[in-house]
Amino acid sequence: MPVRVQTGDFDIGREIAALRAANPKVGAVASFIGTVRDVNDGDAVSALTLEHYPGMTEQALEGIVAAARLRWRIIDATVIHRVGELKPLDQIVLVVIVGEHRGDAFAACEFIMDYLKTRAPFWKKEQTPQGGRWVEARTSDDTAAERWARPEQDAA
Amino acid sequence: MVKVLYFAKLREDLGKAAEEVALPGDVTTVAALRAYLMARGAAWQTALAQGRALRVAVNQHVADPATPIRAGDEVAFFPPVTGG
């Protein structure tokens, strides 16, 4: 399963090993882990609750991985996103790409994260000293995703 | 009937995560459903207000105001996403 949404933690070592699976064609492994910070917009954050849309979220992530595969030469990918209650220092999201060479592996990894942040249905609510608040979408994330747009063949 | 889902802040503001809605004959698009729900009262008017950042999915695919809605569809309203 290249895409997983789960409440439990993940182990990057195990995920990389599973993706490489003794495949001697793999020459590059690129990965990204997003983690919970204890501060956001100047306020202390004591906890984060992540909500998703079961079914659509998995489908959106699979679509993003499929788009990356069409665009870059990669061998395989794993995307894991946690939901439920998380604390500062916890891991939130993992993307691992295995490919033949680093250029495509790096690019596919960054593309998947940029698209995940703007297109996959997840929502964060953070606990601050003032109470709970839903995190607002950032225009900088839209800008990051738009970098990848290719007008001649981008289909939404 | 259509199944309507609400997520995140919208779910909290409306006090509802999911419901079955009987569609009047003239409600055949996302825009019409939004207007129909807004007519329920102040909380709905505010939560679904035009100009407010709102995303819609029909049968788990991103939709726009003109997307058609038919009986049996699953329609979801939610704020811009903030995962990762």
C-alpha cells in the first residue's frame, strides 16, 4: 500500500526498507517527515488534532502519487499521514521516494508534499492557551504548489 | 436524497457531521444545494456564505458550483485544507 492514513506512528527505517525491498535498481532514496511544532503564529501549541475525509483523502493521495509517477522517473513511493490527536515532537507525515537517481526522487518528494498540503483533505485544529482554533490555509502553500503547474498539461 | 457531509470548522459551526437531505426538484447543482442549505437560518447563512473560502466535493471528487447533483450522491462541504 503506497498510501496510508493512520492514527499510529510510523518508522521511517522500516518504511524505507520495505520500499527498497532488496531492489538493486534503486540508486536514490529521498524522504520528508513533517513534525508537530510547539508554536504557531506566535502562540504556544500544546496539541494538534488532525481530521480527514475517509475515502476521499486516500483517493486524493493516490492521485497525487500517480501524478508524480507520470512526471518523474521513480520506482516507488510511500505516503503516510497521521490523523487524530498529536503532540509537539510527534511525526505527522512521511513521504519516501525510491528511484534510480536523486534528481527525480527529490523533485517527486517535494511535489507530493506541496500537492498534499493544498489538495488532500486534512484539517488541523491546534490547542493554544486561548483555546482550540482551526489552522487557516496559507497562501505560501498555494504558491509552493503552483510552482509545479504546467499550463499545457495540468488538469486541475 | 443526497448524503451531505461537513468537515472541520464547518462541522463545528453547524453542529453536524452528516445528514440525508431530500432534494427539491430545482436543486440540481452544488450552487443550488448551497443556497438551499443557507436558507435554513442564520448559522447556515454564515457558515456557507458566498465569498467565504469553501470547498465542495461530489462523490469524493473536487467540485465547483456548476457540478450537477443527483439522488444518491455524496456531497461534502469543507474549508481549505491544512494537512501535512
